[in-house]
Amino acid sequence: MPMSTLTAPTPKQQARELIDALPDDATWTELAYRLEVRADIEEGLADVKAGRLVSTAELRREFNLPE
């Protein structure tokens, strides 16, 4: 069955694209770093979508930082 052009790529597909974009001499450390960054970004986007947000003012108060 053909995949719809509107279907979001799976994490496996996204990982393949990330790997293909790396230079040929990339290290395991660089690959792991880029995968971790990508996972962190995806987690943050999911938090935003779910409404799990904290305002800058709230963060400043929590950490006793000046407004």
C-alpha cells in the first residue's frame, strides 16, 4: 500500500535521514549526539502541543532571577 504524502515520517525514517545527512567520517559520538538532540526537540514539541508550557516570568520567579 503506498504511503500518503501527508503522513509524517516515522522515527526510523527520520533517523535514516539524519544518518544520511552526516558526513562519511562522522563518529559514533556525533551520531549519538545528533539523535539525542533530535529526540529532545521532538519531546519539546510534544510538550508544546500538549500545553505543558512555562512562561519566562514563571521560570524567573522559580529560579529567583530578575524580571
